Amino acid sequence: MKRAKGHIIRWAIIVVMGIIVLGAMTSFALTPERGIRESLLGMNLPVEVEAVSVIDAGGIHAVVFWDEKYQMYHHSFMKQVLGLFWEARGGGFGTKPQEEWQIKFGEGYSTQGSRAYHYVIGWINDHEVATVEVLWRDGTLEQMEPAMGRIIHFAREGEAGSSSWMVEELYAYDRNGNRLYTLDNMNYFAAAE
């Protein structure tokens, strides 16, 4: 019994040390914030960010990070290796839009290996907006509460080689379910009055 207990303890130490070494010696990290750090440093961007929206989009995660000091957001596709480590797989960034917009969104598309991923990123300046819905081209309707009450984020896996334009319409609702805005790719923002 003592011998079996010793083996279990020894293997537990080996596994823990392996995780520590793997996390310290590779681009893998234990948190999304640490996983994006190298990418941000490579672009000469500040690295003090917080993950505010994480969407499992099939084989990869779409993550929006927020930098409060510089009022910037970063969008990154991240792979979660072994269900534990985060690795950045590309993305982009933007700044908080000026107050001239009530609501604004844009679409993006990325291929990761043989898979394709679509995402929607947007910003809300209207404090009446409580929920946002996106109607994808295939008829799928998704709803979310804006991250931090102001960031729109949707993501999904698609077919490789498919069009980057996957959104039919985007709707914004108040707390009572009244539709405040209807947007699409030809009308992707509502200006402040």
C-alpha cells in the first residue's frame, strides 16, 4: 500500500511539474490573457487586458479582450490545448468608437486549418440596449447581452471557402423586448441624434 501511495505522489509531482514547464517554456498559457500577451507585445500594444467575452465556435474559441486604460478591444481566435492551455491564433484590434454612433457592428472571417470561422464585433453607445440578436444567413438566430453592457460579440464555425458575409440582420432590444435598431451589411450603424 505504501509503495502504491509513493507512486501516486511521484506521478502527481511529475504531472504538475510538466504542466508548469509546458506553460513556462512554450506559447501556451493557463489563461486567455496570458495567451494573448505575446501577440500584443509583437504588435507593440499594451498587454494589460481582460477577457470579456469567450465564445466556443466549434474547434476554436473567439475571445474579445478589453483594455480599459486605452479604451481598446482586441479580438482573437484561440485554441485551447488539452482543455487547459490557451494559444492565440490571430486576430485584430480596434478602439472604442466615438459618441457619434448609437450602435455599430462589423463582420470578420478567418480560416484556421481546414475550418472557417465568422465573427461579429460591434459597439453600443445607447444605454437603452439590453440584448442584441444576430440573424445568420442560414436562418440561425442568436441572442446575447452585450459584454460590459456595450460590446457586441458573436462567433460561429462555417464552411471553409464560404463568403465572409454571413449576417442577414442584427437587432437591438431594450429591457422590455422592444426593438430599437435593425441593422444589416448595407446599414451597419445608427448615428447619434
